[in-house]
Amino acid sequence: MKIWLYIGLVASVVSIGVALYLFFWVKRQPPGTEKAQEVASWIREGAQTYLKRLYLALTIVAVILGFIIAVVFSFDLNEIASGQAGITPINGIRMAVAFNSGALCSAIAGYMGMAVAVEANVRTATAANESLNKAFRLSFYAGSVMGLAMVGLAVLGMTVIFLLTGDAEVILGFSFGASALALLAKAGGGIYTKTADIAADLVGKIEVGIPEDDPRNPAVVADNVGDNVGDVAGMGADIFDSYVASAVAVMLLGASANSLSVEYVILPLILCTLGIGASLLGIQFVRVGKNGKPGPALNFGTIITTLFFAVMVLALVLLSDINIGVLWATLTGLVTGVIIGFTSDYFTSEDRKPVFETARVSGSGAAINIITGFSYGLMSIVPSVIGIAAATLLSYYLSELTGLPGIYGIGISAVGMLSISGMIVSADAYGPIVDNARGIAEMAGMDHEVIVKTDKLDAAGNTAKAITKGFSISAAALTVLALFAAYAEVVTAAGIEVDMSLRDPIVVAGVFLGAMTPPLFSALTMLSVTHNAFDMIEEIRRQFREKPGILAGTEKPDYATCVGLAAQGALSSLVLPAFLAVGLPLLVGFILGPNALGGFLAGSIFTGVIFALLMANAGGLWDNAKKYIETGKFGGLGSDAHKASVVGDTVGDPFKDTAGPSLNTLITVMSLVSSLFAPIIAAFSLF
Amino acid sequence: MKIWLYIGLVASVVSIGVALYLFFWVKRQPPGTEKAQEVASWIREGAQTYLKRLYLALTIVAVILGFIIAVVFSFDLNEIASGQAGITPINGIRMAVAFNSGALCSAIAGYMGMAVAVEANVRTATAANESLNKAFRLSFYAGSVMGLAMVGLAVLGMTVIFLLTGDAEVILGFSFGASALALLAKAGGGIYTKTADIAADLVGKIEVGIPEDDPRNPAVVADNVGDNVGDVAGMGADIFDSYVASAVAVMLLGASANSLSVEYVILPLILCTLGIGASLLGIQFVRVGKNGKPGPALNFGTIITTLFFAVMVLALVLLSDINIGVLWATLTGLVTGVIIGFTSDYFTSEDRKPVFETARVSGSGAAINIITGFSYGLMSIVPSVIGIAAATLLSYYLSELTGLPGIYGIGISAVGMLSISGMIVSADAYGPIVDNARGIAEMAGMDHEVIVKTDKLDAAGNTAKAITKGFSISAAALTVLALFAAYAEVVTAAGIEVDMSLRDPIVVAGVFLGAMTPPLFSALTMLSVTHNAFDMIEEIRRQFREKPGILAGTEKPDYATCVGLAAQGALSSLVLPAFLAVGLPLLVGFILGPNALGGFLAGSIFTGVIFALLMANAGGLWDNAKKYIETGKFGGLGSDAHKASVVGDTVGDPFKDTAGPSLNTLITVMSLVSSLFAPIIAAFSLF
């Protein structure tokens, strides 16, 4: 099966190559009028300012964590236990290198996504002047730069490490690096984007009454930068992290199962390779026809990629001696992902009861809008949780029936869902690009027709986003369940008997502590948003006060200060959440022992999934209820119902764009850090 | 130790006797002016209308469930397994009788609480005309009618059943009856009270601009009735249910532990008896001095009762051969309860950061107020969860160290906390009585001075409420943990090996399904509130439209229709939540088996506790942020900040008074129904 590793290398290089080709293709497209280019350059520079600061901070974190990892993993616990010196620096160094490579690959994928997004936005707006079709193609191909770069870099990194070391545990280090970076990029980007968004809206729309994306607003650039750093770079890092984590979890499970041959260790890499192929094919099918419906085009791309992938797995199982259970597990994952995606869509679609009801009751005030939206958000948890539970049981028992270890099957179903990430991310990254294109069209004073076209493109992005969000949350849930199983295997391998029974009070205490972590993390990030927005509001007011020419349109606002303020605020808000993610599991593990830590991880998964679903769906619902009213329903724009729905939308902003999307990454990081340090925890914990 | 059962009988009869004495003492106090009496009679009649409908509905439910229980428990599973006829009708009948007795005792306690509250409210207002001291004494003694009746009836019921049958499992039936009634009374009352409150506020305060409690508002009576049915009857039923459930859980654990002698089976009844004594003593110490501070007086009562109780347990342990571990477990429970109560107070107190910050940011609009309050609500989970985890571990290991089964110790710590319920409920029931007194003073046009005094009394009630709420949530958490352990024992006794390991996917699936239940339940009850409020708003608007004399003050509004509408709406909203509580655990048990059901219960406990804390604390925080602004801070009454804080307060209303407080009862009912049906589930489940 080693041939597959080389096929993986080739596929990943091809994927990165196509991404680079598309990147330069996008850059070759007409960049538009001078005014548009100027506006785009503000956003590009703002994004670079943020990224420079973020990557500087991340480099420091990576170096420090890398050093700690190098030291800790230089100790050989077995040798120490038998009374020997037990220091093997090479083990520490290779783990640290793997960790830093993971962080670096994630950073490069995010950077490429950002770099193309800030070029594609203005070009999409310019192309929209010509035709919807052209604009759609440009923005979608720009989105696939990140999708393809991401899966390519991930497979490349994992394959190279495995070829060099042959040890799945070193890939755990790679995965931890990717996830640690993803958490900071995702949470930081989420805080940044909503700080700018809320501050820009509150002062711009409400206090001085200028429209969205008005160039007189000093925070307008920061707001548009936020769309890129939160939605493009952050989201890419997020799926990158699940993608790698699911693969490494299955590799560990494959390595620890005595009944499985070595090909099951590299099977996740094979599936990822097939997924790259399916995505490369699927992307060709994303085209809008004459009648121009971008939404169905995106969904068609996702569906056809899924089909290609399923056929490839079928062929793999038939043509090799891989167990048929792998096919069932993969199909379970894919089908569940699609079903959960579409039910999430039910709760956030304009033509369905939840959004309609929330819009309808808005006439009775903001409070009723919020209670209703929040309640539907709570209800939206139900189908996804049932789906996750069903997928867990199905993939487990179908695998057991065919002779595979059931827990390995759960992991495969996660890998199966995530294998087509190349396509999923492409469709998702498209959204913020067209959103930005709309902003530039507005700021550069383009034709109304262009704005109508970008609005149409934007609506398609929102539908795709709802579906991929459901997909990514359920994939993350299955991934962390596989990681959880891998944790138990690592602890067992360290010679500690794992008994995570709910009848053991120390496990129950662990679950309670784990269960409180996602809500606490959400609270910290959301409070950062309101806190930072408060500072930014002061800055915007100051500019309006000290330079009256801004509002008159005769003076250019100081965009850079707002960008810097948002960046500074977001980065300094990350300290406590980062400690929670890395420090708390270690604290629980060393004080209460590996069984309690197992409970802790389980608890964080349960509430992490529930809060992620609640926040994503409630936030999307409020957003769409507002948009629904803005189409003229229930009083339309400017009515009391509309004002109430704006409050709901603003509450939903940090729900869906700050706290919610970071939770996946939080639980992944906690699972990875626990597995990585499990042998040391097992050796030194108090209980 | 049988002597203790007779002492328990005497203590419970004394407690009920004192409650009746105080009831008639309250009725003998001066009922006030004719106008005040008229207003009070509206509320009294409204309350009776609601109770009549509620009890009618409950009787039907109790008869049907009682019949099912009688049939199901007539089958003797052991005999059937060995091929015999296996029908023993007497077993079924005695379980059904126990079930109905539990429901009846809970109903009587709730009814007494309501009956005295609707007499005491007008008398408190009248007494406030004379002196604060007198008004305080009257309302507190009225509150203790329910406190004492409740503990008396609970101990009486459990003791009589144990004397007659000697079987702790029959008491499980009694407990299930009490909890089933509590769930319907609590959730129904919660929906009723917030329907009326929100509708009255939205039309009254916002649309037509009349003050709170204005007699021209057609919903004002329903609103005041709501305070009684939600806060008095509902809260009483809620603690009644935890009180009985904790005792029965420990009795089951005592009966199933081979190492324990029979006295440990009746130990919870002994502790409850001592608690009754301590409460009767403690109530004597609740007095306001010359300088008139009602808040500290209530807290002093709670603290001194705790001390009396601790001394009594110390004496019990020293003078009998009861294990010293019982003392440690009891103290752990008491200390944790007090600490959690005071930390909850931190998040809802006006002079602390969370409320202050939420009030401060309100100037930036309702959305920021809500995000901030919600985030602090999420943070408020942390200290309580750590407290619960610590109490679980401490009571477990301290018991193990002294030779008691650790799990028995966890149960004892819950019983220890709840033993002083007589005092806790008295302090808690005082709150809605003075709240109502304020309403009557306003409606009957009493002096401004009276309103100032009732406001002062009301503030003390809110402090007491925050502390007892923390107390009751943590007590409920420990209770359900003990019930959870009891469930495992019952399943084991049925000959099924219980293995609730988190490594088993069916257990994980169970936990996921259990974890989604409290959010779903919250969503259903909150949506009922907005839905019913919508209907009621229409009715209020109709009355204002069709009878212009109402707003002019020349025509009396039709209060009864609003009362009826709220009652009807609340009761018909209970069908789905009730199915969730009773049907879902059985469904999970029969389909996925006893291990999955164990996971289900654990999952519901984790998120149940978390959502209960979030909703109670966020709701209290928003309420107090609004009140803080109303004292003139950050712009004061009528400012933009105030308007924003009113939105937060309205969102918090169904959080803290509808969904939040029902969650305790929900998880207790689910645990009880699982334990009760465990042998049948073990015999007939698919997995």
C-alpha cells in the first residue's frame, strides 16, 4: 500500500499547483476602475496589517510551545521508569518540528485564502458590471484557491511526516500545531470581525444614519477586512484542523488495533487523496447556466463531488482487500453530513417556519424577537444531535458487523465527511468574497445594477454557508469522538487501565468541568467583542467629532487606526481563551487523573456541539429574519418590526461569527493536547 | 431505630399543625380597606380559576398514569421469567396509590401556599401602612405556611408508606407522583406567569403608557395571579420534589448496599425530621430590629437554621452508632449550598461587576445589553459547576474514608442540603407575597409610603431568592446524581450488568440524546410564552378598542377573560413537555437499552444543570441591571440605556421564571421514571 503514499504526494502537489494556477488566473483578471482599486487597496492593506500582527503573535506562541514540546518529548518515560537516563533529544525535536510544520501549513493555507480574497473581491465587483456568470466564476475559483491549497498542504504534510517517521503519533504533533493555530486564527478573527461590524453599525447606521459600507464611516475598512479575516482565513483554518485531526485520530486507532493490518493506518490518507481527486473533478461542474442561479450551482457542485467520492471509495473497496465496512462508514458520514446540512438550512431559511415566525413576532418588540429566535435555535440542536448519535451508532455497528473495530468505523465516517473538504471550503470561501465585492461596489460608488447582482451572489453564499456549517459541525463532532477514542487508546498504551464509567464520581466531576468549558469560552470571546467594540465606538465618535469633514465627504477618515484597534483588541483578548484550551485539560489531567480527563473531554464535546449548533443556527436565523423583513414583509425596512429584528441580528452576530465557530476548534485542541500529553499525564497525575 | 419513624410522624404532624396555625393567624389579621379587599379578591378569584383548571387537568393525568402504573406493576417479572402466571394485582395497586399520594401531597402543599399567599398579600399591604416590621412578620409567616406544610406532608407521606410496606421502592412511586405534579405545576405556572407579565407590559407600559400594576390594564390581575401560581405554588412543588427524591434515592442506595444496616435505609427520614426541628427553631429567629433590615433578617434565619441542623446531626452521630461519614457528607452539602448560593448572588447583585457592566453598556443599545448579560450568565455557570463537582468528590471520598459507600455519601450530602427546606421555602415564598402586596397597594391607590415600604420588602425577597435559587439548583444536581446512582443499582438488582462507560458508543449516543433534552424543553416552554402572550396582547388590545371607558378609568376591564386565556394557554402548552419528560426516557430505554438510558440520564443532568444556572442567573442579572438604571444610574428611567435594559429584562423573564426553574424538575422526573421502570426496561429492551 506504500504506493498510495506516493499517489497522495502527487495528488497534494497537483492540488497546490491548481490552487496557485487559479490564484494567478484571478490576479490576471481586470482589476476595475481606479476608485474601486483604491477602495480594494484599503481593504488589502488592512488585512495585511491584521495578518502581520496575528502571525507575529502566533510565531511567538509557536516558538514557545515548540520549545516546551521539544523538552517534554525528549524524556523517554519507559526508560525513566526502568531507572535509566531516558533522554532522547531527537524525539523531542521531531515532535516540535511536526508541531511547527502543522502551524505553518495552516498559516500558509489561510494566508493564500486571504491573499486571493483581497484580490478577487474588487475583480468580482468589476466582473459583475459585465455579467453575473463571469462574476460568479471568478469568485468561486478564488474560493477554491483556499479549498485546494488547504487539502493539498494537509495531505502533503501528513504524508511526508509518515514517510519520514512511520509513526502516527508524530502526526498528532502536526495536527496539534494546525489546531492551535486554527483556534487563535478563528477566535481572533471572530472577535476582530464582530468588533468592527458592531461598532461600524452602531455609530454609522444608528447614530449618524449613514448606510452600510459607506466610505465616510472610519470603521468601514475594518469591517470589510473583518469579513476576510473571520470568514476566509478563520474558516479555512477551522476545517483544516478538523481535516487533519480526523485523519490522525483514525491513524492512531488503526495503529493501536491489533486486528488491523498496516494499510488501515494509512487508509485516512488514501481517503483524503481520493477526496482531493473528487474535489478537483467536482469544481469543474460548478457553473451557472443562462438563467443564472448561483445557489443551485454551488449545491450541485457539493452533491456531485460527494457522488464522485463515493464511487471512488466503492472502487477502492472492490479493487483492494480493504474491508467493505470502510465503504459503509464513509457513506454513513457523507449521508449524515448532507442530511444535517439540509436540516440546519430549515432553521435558517427565509421561507420556513422558524425564520418566518421570528420575523412575524418582531412587531411586538426586540425582546420577543430574541426569545423566539433563541428558542428555535435551541430546537435546531435536536435533528443534528439525533443525526450525530445515529451516525455514531450506525458507523460503529456496521463496521463491527463487517469485522472492523467499531470505533475505527466512527473515525472513518468523520474522515469520509471531511475528505471532500476541498469542495466544501471552496463553496464556503466564495461567500465572504462576494460579500466584500458588494462592499467595494458600494464604497466605490458603482452602478446600482452591480449591487443588485452582488446581492444575488451573496444570497447564494449564505445558503451554501448554512449547509456547510451543518456539515462542518457534525464532521467535527465525529472527529472529536474519534479523537476521544484515540485518547483512550493512547492512555491504555501507556499502561494505565482506562475506565471512563459514568458511575465513577471522578469521571462525573470531569464531565461537569468539561461541560462548563465551551460556555465559558463563548462568554470570554463574546465579552471581548462588546468590550473592544466599545473602544472602537469611542474612536469612531472621536474622528467624527474632530474632523467634521468626514461626514461631509470632504475628508478621508483614518481607516488604519480602526483596523489597528480591532487587531490589537482581538489579539490581546486571546490570552485567556488560549489558556482554557491548552491549560485546563492539562490541569484536570494532572490533578484528577486520566479517567477524569476522559470525562472532561466527553463533557466538552457534548456541550461544545450543542452550543456550536445553537449559536450558528440562532445567529443565522436572526440574520435572515431581518433580511426577510427588509424584503418588505411585516412592515419592511424602517418599521418597528425591522428595528426589533436589527437587535436580534446584532445579538446573533457574535453568536454565529465569534463564539459558535470557535467551539469546534476548541474541543479539537483540547482532545489533541490530551492525547499528546496522555503518556505524561498517566505517569505523573495525582489520582 | 424504628422509634425514629414515630418521631418523624410526630414532627411532621407538628410541622403541618404549625403551618395550619399560622394560616389561620394570617387570616385573622386586618384585611384592609374595602378597595384593597376588592383588588385582592380579583387576584384570589383569578388564582382559584387557574388552580381549578390545573388540578382538574392534573387529576386526569394522575388517574391515567396511576392506572398504567397499577397495570404495569401487577406483573411479577421474576415469576414470568420462570414461566409462572406472575400477576400480583396488590403490587400494582399499592404502587398506584403511592403515586397518587405523592401527587396529592404535593398538590396540597402547593394549594396551602397559594391559599395563604392570596390572603397575606392584601394584609401585608395593610400592615405596611402601620409598620415595616409588622408587614415583614406577616409576609414571612405566610411564607412559612408553605415551607412547613411542605416538609410536614413529605415526611408524613414517606414515613407512613415505609411503615406500611417497609419497601423503599414504593416510596419511589410516591416521589414520582410528587415530581410529575411538580413538573406540570412548575412549567404550567411558569408559562402562565410570563404570558401575563409580558403581555401586560408590552401593551400597558409600551403601547398605551400606563404604569406597572395599573388597574386599567386588563391583564393586571392575570399578572398578579401569575406571581402566585408561578413563584409560590410552582416553587413549592419544585423543592417538594427534590426533597422527596433525594430522600428516596438515599433509601434505595441504603437498601441495595450489603455493607449497610437497615438504619441507613431510614437515615434520610431521620435527617429530614431533624431538619424540620431546625427549621421550626430557625423561623423564630427571623425578625427585623429597630433599624428594619429585612434582607439580613432572612439570611440570618437561613444561617442559624443551618447551624442548628449541623449541631443536631453532630449529636445524632455522637449519640448513635451512625457512621461519622454522614456528618461529613451533610456538612459538605450544607457548605457547598451556601457557597454556591452566595456566588450566584455575585452575578445578580447590583453592586457587583456583572450587573454594573451590563447596565453600563446598555447605553449602546439592547443588543449589547443582551450579549453582555448572556455572556455573564454563561460565566456564572463556572463557580457553581466547580462547587457541584467538588461536593460530589468530597462527599464521595470522605464517606469512603470512613467506611460508608461513597455513592451513599453523595446522596446524604443532597439530603443534608434539602433537610432545611422548611426554612428555605419560607424565605423564598415570602418574595412573591410582598411582590403582590406592592401590586395591590398600587392598584388600590394606597399611600406612596406604603409602596416605598413594600419595595424595600421586595428587594429583600430578591436577595433571598438569588441565594435560595443557587441552593436549590445545586441540591437538585446532587439529588439527581444520587438518583442516577440509584438507577444503576435498580438495574443491577434486575440482573442486568450495568456498564455506563463513555467508551461504549451506545452510552455516548444516550448522553447526546439526554443532553439535547433540557434545551429542547426550554425552547418548547419559552415558545409557549411568546405564543400565548401574542394571543393575550390581542385580547388586551381588543378590550381597549371596544371599551374606551377602560383607559379613561370609568369602566372596569374584563380581568377574568385574560386570566382564563393565560390558564388555558399554559395548560395546553404542557402536552409536549410532559411527553418529553416521561415518554422520551422510556423510548430511549426500550429502544437503546439500560446502558444508553443511563447515558441519557447523565446527559440530561449535565446540560440541565448548566442551562438552569445560565437561565436563572442571566435572567436575574438583566432584571437587576434594569433596576440599577432605574435608580438613576447611566441616564436613569426613560433614558436609552433604560429602554435597552427593559428589552434585556423581558428576554430574561422566561429565562428565569419559565424555562430555567422547570429544568430541575425535568431531570428529576426523568431520573425517577427511569428508576421506576428500570426492571421492565431491563427485561424488554431491544439492546
